[in-house]
Amino acid sequence: MPAHQLRYYEAQGLLEPARAANGCREYGEESVVTVIQIRRLLEAGSRQRRSPSCSPAYRGLRRTLSRVWSS
């Protein structure tokens, strides 16, 4: 995944990577799971625009992602 996408997710408050002593971002397993869920949510949203039958999947992913973000 391009670094600029990770920085965008961070700027939006979706990711909070740890920082190494030298200031470099460190993405742990939780960050990887969050990024995967973000990508799935975005993919489901684009399918939803093309096919209304995907809306239940889109809503389910959205609920799941909001639970992860709130924990």
C-alpha cells in the first residue's frame, strides 16, 4: 500500500500508528486489520453504487469498522 494512503488514513483519524524512538511510524497487526477493513468498506461502497444488492454487505462492513475504530 502506498505510504500516502496510510498518511491520509492517519490524517482522517482512522489509524494511529505507534512511533519509534526515531519518529518513524510503526504499524502493528491492529493497523493492518484496520487498513484491510477500510479497503473492504471502500470496495463495497463502489460496488453498491453499481449494484443496490450489495448494500447489506456495505452496511455490515461499515458497522464492523465503526466498532473497531471505537475500541
